[in-house]
Amino acid sequence: MASGEQPLGNSLGFVPPLTTFTAIAKHFFDDPTTAVLSALRGVTLLNPSLLFDGKNKIIYRHPSSIASPKNVSVICGGGSGHEPGFSAFVGQGALTACVAGTIFASPSAQQVRACLSQRLPAETEGVVVVVTNYTGDVLNFGMGIEKARAMGKKVEMVVVADDVGVGRAKGGKVGRRGLSGTALVVKVCGALAEAGASVGDCAKVGRLVVDNLVSVGASLSRVHVPGRSLQEAQDEVERLGPGLVEIGMGIHNEPGCEKVKTDLPGLVKIMLAQLLDPNDKDRAYVKIDKGADTVLLINNFGGTSNLELSGVVTEIVSQLDRDYGLHPRRIIFGTFFGSLNGPGFIISVLKLADTGLGLGKSILELLDAPAEATGWAASVKPETWEKRYGQVDATDEEEKNDTRTSNLKVDPSVLKSSLKSGLDKLISCEAEVTRYDSIVGDGDCGVGLKRGADGINQYLEEVDIPTDALLSLTKIAGIVEATMDGTSGALYAIFLNALAANIRKQDSANTTDLTPLMWAHALGESLKALGVYTPAQPGDRTLMDALVPFVETLKSTGSTKQAAEAAKRGAESTKGMKPSLGRSVYVGGKGHDEVPDPGAYGLSQFLTGLAEAL
């Protein structure tokens, strides 16, 4: 197996086929025409300075919003489905207008002519037309441009061809496709036009950006277009299959250059090699040396969560530093040039070249220039990027201050074996807890409990357990705080910290063995402390339905086994119980009649395992 590759279960995109089919084929709009027109109208609602020509599907700036109508106009366009590109790039400091086609189809030459002749300031010095390198776009915009030139207008075309996924051999005469690097070209040309540059300079710098730009995409699936048959979605599942990612995927559902089974580091390694390897004669379009000034753009295809995309950024930046000695001057992140709900991303690397236009007109300064376009997301100021931030002492103060010891003793072997028995039982039922929580909640309860259990188990394996009960309990409380999130994590952390405080209250000058009754007293007081932060009581269908019976039975009998049995009965009693607290309250249906409360069930399993080892 090659470096970076993983078995199927750990590889990218491993989801059951039916899940994939259902997810990518569901839309809020069934009619693609309605979807496109509604989206274009929405752009004008998000930016009141814009207007919408519905007949020609043109978004353009209101004449009164243009302070210098003689300045060069910059337009762009293409098929819809790439939002926010291109319509949301219209605004001050970016595009003057945009022409939209139907989904994944170029606008017509008539639409382009209408934009050039009717939707730009009459006084404009000239027009720069930014077009992605797709045959339909080049031809239709080209016809519109030639018509405008015949009418005496000064028009320049900048064709964006930044894709390296299709190399020289496959690209042939067509050449490289246009990808998310288009956003950088639009931003630079728009900022330069706003600064009053000539049409020649705007076009020249736009082409300079293209000449120094490389991009490559990867996706876990093609997309499903609204209005298309569900069979297309099923066909896509069978075409790519689980566990595979497609590298070089285009923005119009075009196939990529290869399908691989790999993890994220392996995927990024392949993509960066296609972008930056000078020895790849088929793809080495731009020579970017170690230490070169660059801008990095990470573009969401449209269906990748921000959580995952942020993790992708971390991996890309790490490998750029480690393998290529590159430290981008700017990192731009978000959805700029999408492909509907595509579950993928595009990496674009721009080498900063000299524009020759002097101060204020470098590529970096033009990218940093303000823009009133909702599709351009770059909120971090240039000064913040350029400032050098010194190191800070990130040492955890709590780690510096050891917990005070006590004279309350436990048998370390008994503590370890009983805890491990309970934790292992809890871990073994994670899938069951998750299933219960998927029915009545958000499905994260089992994972959260397992995360905490794994953390405590690791502590038990790696550390010699002290005889001081308080030291171990305080450490375990800290692990729960660090590893378990959500409501249950907070409840357990509060309870365990209160338990440590109440154990300490029973400390004395003499060495004392902690008895079950001493534990029971501390547990009872800790329940009172927990009551300050939550109104939950037995009968509310929460973990309290297991915890309270356990504590009360332990206090009355001193028997851990009887207490665990009481906790188990309490958890079972929640089946059919109507929830009063927690996320279950908001979940419809009759799920609470079918399964016990996940938190109570998980806790009862832990307590059962604990008691079995004592």
C-alpha cells in the first residue's frame, strides 16, 4: 500500500451508497430555472447597490453607486451553479457587471452584448472581460466582444486557465480549464479599475495573474443538478464508489484525472505535487521556488463543511512549509467558485509577480484593497497579516500547580481494575448509545461518552495510580473536562469536581481509607452541587434517572452492586418517559417510547461494569 493510503474504512468518503444517493439528490428547488433566477435576485437583496436584468440574467451596479463612471468596467460571467462566482463578485472594487447562464451552461452572445451595450456606464474608458477557459464561455463572450469592438468600444479579454489537473498531454489545443483562481483575477482587475488604471493595464495585470496561477480540485463525488433524475445520483455512486476521491475534478461535473483511495494528508500531497513539482513536465506550468512570495486560496466546491475545510487548510499549510518551503503572504479561505453542493475543494497558489505599476498597485495590494462584493471574503486586515507576532508562554497554569495531596487512601489496583471494567463496558455499548441518541437526540452522546472513557483509560494505562484518592479523582475530572463536550460533558465535569471537593472535606491529619459510605456521602453532597446548575431530577428522562438512584442506594446500603442495579432500573424506566429537558424535548416523533434515555443508559452501563469488578 502506498504512503498515505489507508484501508477502505479509514479512507476519504467512506459512506454507505444509499446515504450518498439520498444526500446529493435532495434540493430545495426542483426547477433549475427558478433556482437560478431566485439566486440572482437574492444577490441584489444582499447588496442594495446592485440591479438585476432578469431578461438577460445580468447583475450590474446601479449607476449612482459608481463614483467614477469613466473608470474601466470589469465584467465576468459563465454558467450558474458556481455561486458566489460570478454574480456575488459584482460591487465596488470588483466587478461592474456579471452575465449568468443556466446551470453549468454559458450565457449566450446576446446576453453578453446586452451587458456590454446597456448595463455599463456610457462614459467608461473601456471594458475588461474576464472569462474562464471553457469553449462555450470563450465563444459566446468572444462574439459579444467582437460586436462591441465593431461599435467602437475598447474591450479586452482575459482568459483564466489555471487548472493543472488536466495536463498538457490531455489538454491539447483546448488548454487548461478555469477554476477558482478566477476569483483572484477578478479581484485584482476590479481593484485596479477602481484605482483608475487604463484598460490596457487592467488587462495586462489580469493576464500576469493568470500566468502565475495554478489550481487543482478534488471531490468525493460529482454533484446532482436540481431537476435532474434521481437515477443520475445513483449512477454517480456506482461510478466513483465509496472510499475513493477524484483528483482534477472540474466545476461542471467533468471527470478528474485520477481516482485514488487515500487519506487527507495523502490527497493533499498528490495535489500539491501536481501544482508545484518542477519535474512534472506535464503539469509544471509555473515555477514557484522555495521561499517565493505566494497567495494561497482554498476554495470550497460548495458541499464541504467549514469544519472539514478548516482542517484541510491546516494540512495544506503544513505541507507547503515542510515540503516546499512556502509560507503564503495571504491565505484566503471560503466558497468563491463553487460547483453546487460538491463535496470537495480546490487549492490555488498564486506566485506574486511585479506589475510594474508602482506603489499601491502590486498584486498583493490589489488583493488587499477593499471591495463591496458579498462573494469576496477576506476579513483580516493587511496590517494583521504583515505584523510579526512573538511567542507567548502557552503553559497551562493548572499544570504548573500540582493538586494538594490528602490523607484519604484507596487501593490503586482496585481503583484501576474497577474503573477499567466500567469504562470498557461503556466503550463496548457506544454504538448502542449512539443509535438511541440518533432516535431521540443529535446522535453524539455515545461518541462523547467514549471519548471521555478513552481519555481516562489512557491515563490508567500510562500513569502509576497513586494511593491518594484525591489526586486520581482530580486528574480524572480534568480529563473529562478536556475530552467530553456538550451538555453531558459539562454535567459530568461539574459533578466530578464537586465530588473531589466533598472528598477533601472528609480529609484529616491521619491516613484514612475511603469507605463506600464516605464515597456515598461525598456523592450525595455532589448531587446537591449539581442541582445548582441543572433542574434535572429523576423522571425528566436524563442521566439523573440513573445517577440519583445509584447515589441514594449506595448511601442507604453501602453496596455498590445494589446501587448499580438501582441505576440500571432507573435507566430502563426512561423508556416511554416523556422528556422534560435536553435536546429530546425538541425532537418529534415517538422515539422516546422505543428507547431509553441514551445518557442514563450509558451511565448505568459504566456503573454496572464498575460494580462487577468490586
